[in-house]
Amino acid sequence: MNEQCSTAQALRPGETVTADTTGAKPHGLEHDECSLHSYSRGTFYKVAGTGRDMAVTLTATEIYVGTRMEIAVLEDVCDSDGQCVEVSDFLDVEDMPFTLPFSTTAGKNYVVVVSGERFSDAGSFQITMEVRAWTLFRVTDMARTI
């Protein structure tokens, strides 16, 4: 099972996988910038950057009301030193499906983490990866080019 960063499952664009964190052990990754807590349960996925924008969608299949989950994207580093590329707020089941877009660099690998806020936050869900047809621009990117 891919409940630790070292055993992350490859996730390719266009692919949808089903996962379940019920019964999983704490993932052990503490990352303040991405709001990851070492005592939470989660699943890890490796994604190869394409140089285009990508998006990951989280869809609840059996998550109890009151459970809060998040999606975090980090550079391909399994420790607290890795850069947090993008992170969602903690999502209630009512917020799903939720799509998190993020920019990638060709040749660079990324780790996508789906994690609960607390140890008790668990359930089953689907995660889908896609390459976006459009480019994600941020105000800070525009300011640098002016």
C-alpha cells in the first residue's frame, strides 16, 4: 500500500485510482508549509512533470461527515525540506469533488499526498490526474514579466 512516501504509487495523466486510508498507519511526514501532520493517515502518488499545468481531483466515495482531507503537492522529496508546490485547504466531504491545479517542470518529479487533518480522518476516495489544456498564471508571475 502507498501509505508512506517511500512507497508512493505512480499516477499518470488520465488515470483514476481508488484509495482507502481506513486502517492505514500514520504516514509520518511532517511539513508545516503543506499542513501535513506526521500522525495523519494518507496516500502518496508520484507524478512526472510535463512542463504543462496539471490538476489532481479528489472525489469522496465513502468518507464520513466531519472528516477533513487535503491534497498537497511537493517536489519529489520525502521529508520536511521538500518545497510545497501547491496545497488545498482542508476539505469537508461536501467540498468534493475538488480539483487542485499545479504547474510542473518537464523532467522534475512530484509527490501528491492525500491526507486527513487528524488521525481519525480517513475513508475511501478516487484521485484523478490530468494535464490541463490551459496554462495557470499567478499574479506574481505576471508581475515578474512586466
